[in-house]
Amino acid sequence: MRGGTTREGKSAETEPARTWSRPPSIQGGLTAPATTIPATTNPARREWILFLRRLARRRTALFGLIVVMLVVVAALGAPLIAAYDPTEQNITDRLKPPGSLDTAGRAHVLGTDHLGRDIMARVLYGARPALMVGFAAVAISGVLGMMVGLFSGYFGGRIDDVFMRLADIQLAFPFILLAIAVIGVLGPSLPVIIVVIGVSSWVVYARVVRGAVLSLREREFVQAAHALGSRDGRILLRHILPNAFTPWLVVATLDMARVIVIESALSFLGLGVQPPTPTWGGMLADGRVYISTAWWLATFPGLAILVTVLGINLFGDGLRDTLDPRLKL
Amino acid sequence: MRIYLARRLAQALLVLLGVSFIVFFILYLTGDPALILLPPDASAEDVQKFRETMGFNDPFVVQYGRFLAGALRGDFGQSVRHGEPAFNLVVERMPATFELAGAALLVALGLAIPAGIVSAVRRNTLVDYVSTVVALLGQSMPTFWLGIMLILVFSVQFNLLPSSGRGSLEHLVLPAITLGLFTTARITRLTRSGMLEVLSQDYIRTARAKGVSDPPVVWKHALKNAAIPIVTIVGIELGTLLGGSVITETIFAWPGVGRLSVQAIYNRDYPVVQAAVFLLSSTFVLVNLVVDVVYTYLDPRIRLR
């Protein structure tokens, strides 16, 4: 590092110096001091351990990961954690404030809604559609974008032109409007929502992967593979894809946060997963009507979205800073 | 320069063509538009006649061509619900949406740029931490929840600001903050990281070394260079704002295109949906074209690409 005695702001890195990190360990196991690792571990595993250690040193990223895990546990374990059935109505216990007890002495920790349903249970179960849409849509757009990026970057030429113009068209749409229009026409259901979000979100992945492939294509190990007579398919799968995976993963993580917000926005508008399945957005839409008399209806599902999305964003930011600090997202 | 402009214009036209195709396809997806446009008690004979006169029996390409020709003339058909031309309905509500999006953008730029600069200059101080955390929260908060919470606090609890409708400046405050929040958060983070990068450059050190005091270094030397990515993102964020208006307008009963299109979807009023999506997308394409042209003046390197 040059000019060690300059005043504040000498480093452009966005993180304080104590969270020291270097770009991905994937770029070569050479960075690892061999002495710190048991000799028995294979190189790939060693890199993973190093990467995890580095990630764990970023406290905010670790915090984000823990939050996300808790949400996943809440979604999977909802039947065990919740004291009530999320769709069980109880007209005598309508709009009870948080902490009220029902006749059986059980507590409505977060209160009840306008139909006397337990909000705690609904918030827990509401994590399910959110995560399901999040994972599935990201899987679709991620795979699509990865393929487009690989082909576009590797083969270039006409294929590249066509895909990148398509990407421009896609980006010219105010996305949520398009999603609303298509879902409104096709009718809201889980598969439709997943496919619409998934198919329309490939652009960022494609651009990032394409960028990575463009530079990888010229690297020695790819040229060597060419010289050895490897076919294009093998080079793409074996040599390029693993190295383009890092930026892809960062995009996928941060995109998941965006998809969850979109899912809840759609259910808020009544175009998401339909009742009686509890959704955070749907609960917010219900709660909005009672905003002047029962604040807890709209507050808790919103907090659930906020916490989940914040957790994913923190983790994604940490992932980016650990793996690829130059990635601008 | 001229070549660049021509290429950029051709690209915008191509994008608009793509937009028109998708908008047309929306109606095509519904299956049989005759069943939607006609009252449910229409006889099979009437349906057949209607299909013939409306040209729904023609090949796909012919139908698309007709739609495109109509769209270019501003003819998207009659609104099923209101009995008026869909185009007029949408255009009437455009000023409200632009007003809201413009106000949100002002809020965002007015808050984000100073916050980002202070954050970068006073890096790792309390101010920086607070602004970073607020930006992170802002980026993670669903707009519709923020809107409801703002209504809860400012309209229900303290009765300070109106919660719905359009008219006075007071009506604009809550919707503009709600819509602008996400953009504010994004631009804050972008300004901070951009400024940090620029502040570590050699020419900044040179300026300081030759004795230029702090404020001019930050405002003149650094900000100008950090502004370039901010200008780009303003164009992209406008798409977020136009799209986000759908939800913000619904919450605050703001009489704009977003609310109109949500209602049109509920009413299955597809000509209005098509006109709204097409016109909002076109606005977005146009704004981005302008941003790109402005951009080439700011950063001459772009022209050489």
C-alpha cells in the first residue's frame, strides 16, 4: 500500500480496516497459509473454511445470516411454535390488543385481527409464502440469467446483441406494473406469481455473469483448456461457471430481498397468494382498514417483512464485501 | 456524438416496440377478449359477431399490427368501465403521478446527497453510523408499510397531515416521503461510496496539499466526480418511482395513473391497463433517453464507447 501516512480517507474500502478481507479465495488457494489448515483437508474444503471464517468476522453479515435462519426456522416450525391455528376465527376475541388472554388462558402475544385470528400464528405462517416465492423466483431468474450470461459472454456476437437488447427492453419496464398487469390477467396463484417474478428478473444476473465471463474467457486456464481440445460445453461448465458463480451468488442473495418485498406488495394489492393462506402483505391490507383503532394489525406483519429483508440485505452486503468488494450493486 | 445519439434513439424506439408487444400480449393472454369486453349475458351469436367486427379472428400478427397502429395514434380503445377512451383517462391522471414522482425524487435527492456526503467525510463517526443504519432500514422497508405507519403516526395519532387525496402541499408530504424512501436509501449509499472512492484519489490529495481548504475540496473537486453515477441512477430510479406509484397511490388514495391501473385490473378494464402500462413505460424510456444524453455532456468518455 502506498502513502501510509496520508490523512483520513486514504482507503476507498467501505469497511473499517479491522474487517480485513481479500477478494475471493476461489481465485486461488495460494492466499491460504498452509500451516493454519490441517493437512488432511482438500483444497476446495480449505477455501470454504477460509471463506466462512472471513464472513464470520463481519459481524453485521453474521447477524443477517442468523436473522434469516430464524425466519426459516419460524416458517418450517410454525405449527410447533404457534399456539393457534392461523386460520382459526373467534368472533368473541376480535381485535384484542397484544398480550390479551383468551377464555382458555392462552395468550395472544401479538393480539388478534378483525376475525379474531391470532396474529402471532399468522405472522409465523406468513413467512412460508414469502420464503417460498423468494427461493423459487430467485431460482428461476438465477438459472435463466446464468445461462444467458454464460452464452452471451462466451460466444459474443449476434447472440450477445440479441440478449442485451432484450435486457434493455426488460429494464425499460416499471417492473411492478408489468407484474400486476400480468398477474391480474392470469389470476393470482402461487405458480403464476413465482413464474412472473422469476421470468422477469433475469437481467441483473445475466449482466453480472456476462461481465465475469468476458474477462474469464481471456484467462490462461481457459485458453489452456481450448488448446487441450476441450469442447465449449465443457469449458463453460467446468472452467467458467465455477468462477462466475461468486458474483452470481451475491446478486441472488440481494435479489431475494427484493423478491420478498414484491411478493408482499402483490399480496397487499390482493394479487398475491390468496386467502385463507396468511401472507404478510395480505395482513397489512387487512390491518390498514383498522389503522385508527387497532394499530397492531398492520404493525407486526410489516415488522416481519422489515426484519426478514433487512437480514437478507445485511447478509448479502457482507457476502459481497467478502467475495467481491468491487461489485457495484 | 451524432452517431451515439442516433444509436441511442434507435435503441429507445426498439425498446418501445418491445413494450408495445408485451402490452398487446397482456390482452392476448386473457384468452378470449370478447368474453371480457361483452356483458356476460351476451348470446353466442353476438359473441361471434363481435369477434368478427373487432377482428379477434384475425391472425396474431395482424391483430398486433392493428394494436400498434392504434397505440401510435393514442387509440387504446374504450374503457369498459367508464365508456371513455382509455388514452384520455390515463393522460388525465398523468400530472398527478408526475407530481408525486417528482416530489419523491426531490425528497430523495434533498436528503440523500447531503447525508451521503457527510457520511463519507465524517467516516466512522456517529453521523456516519446513523445515516448508514437509516439507509439500510430504508432499503429494507416495504413502502406500503411505511405509508401505513406514517398515516398511523401523523394522521391518526397527531392529526397533523391528511392521509388521502390530492390538492394542497400538505397532501403531498406523506405520499412523497413514502414513495421516495427507497430511492433515498439507495442514493445515500451510492453517494457515500462514490465520495469515499473519489476522496482517496490523487487529485484530491493534490488539492489538499496545495492548501485548498476542506469545504471546496469536498464540494467542488470531489462531488463533481462523484455525481456521475448518481445521475445515471436517477434515471433508473424514476422507473422505481413510477412503478412504486401503483402502491403509494393506492394507500393514499392519490388520483394518479398507478391507482387507476390497479382499479382497472380489479375491474378487468384491460384497455385502460394497456394504455397505463404503455404510457408509463414510454415515459420511463423517454426519461432514460434524456438522462443518457445529459450524461454524455457530463462525462465525455461515454461518447467514445
